[in-house]
Amino acid sequence: MATQTMGENTGIKIRNKGVLLFGILLFVIGLALTLYEKVETYYVPFYGNVSVSRGYPYQGAGLGLIFVGAAFIALGFLYPQKTTPQPQPQQTEKTGLQDQGFLRKCVKCGTPIPLASEECPSCGASQKTE
């Protein structure tokens, strides 16, 4: 018998939430259309109001939406969501700071330093350029 640890996910995994929600929406609309009954009410003298059922006019469309919705729900569990790879910032060699355009090289030793630095933390050289 396998033991489960606290916080371990053992349920069904939803792989594409957008497709799943779209399928649920189609399924519910299909149910509403399938169960919609067209009723006409007439007034009959000496008898009163009479309601006559004219059937379920949208039953075919409703059943179609139910099947399409069920297919989308299944795809929501089976089809993985597309993800675009995030570009990783490059690491500089000596300092380990991320090179995102806010570093420059020391005029004396070439160590990457912040743009606002007036002197190099490695060699102490002044960074003022005229």
C-alpha cells in the first residue's frame, strides 16, 4: 500500500484551463437549449387560459452543443497548454549580476560595474570620462 505525503497532488490534473472552461460553457448552454420547452398560452372563452406545448424547438442544437462541450472538456484534461519559453538573462563572468543594460566595464580593469558608479569596486579606478 502506497503512502501519501501531505500536499501531494493525487487528483486529476487540468492541463488547459481555458479549453476546459469553454467546454463547460458550451455544455451548460446546450443543456439549457435542450430543456427549453416552447409553450403557447391561449385564452378560451368560458374555460380560461390553456397552455399548449409546442415541443422542444432547440433540442437538436442543444444536443450538438452538449457533445461539442463534452469534447472540449475532455481536451481541457488531455491537451497541454502552450507555453512560450522565457528568455533567461545572461550572467556576467566576474560579478554574477544580470546583464540587462545597466552595467558598464571599468576603464582600467574591465570588471562590469553599475552605470552610476564613480569608481571601480575592484581596482578603485575613477570612472569619470570627459
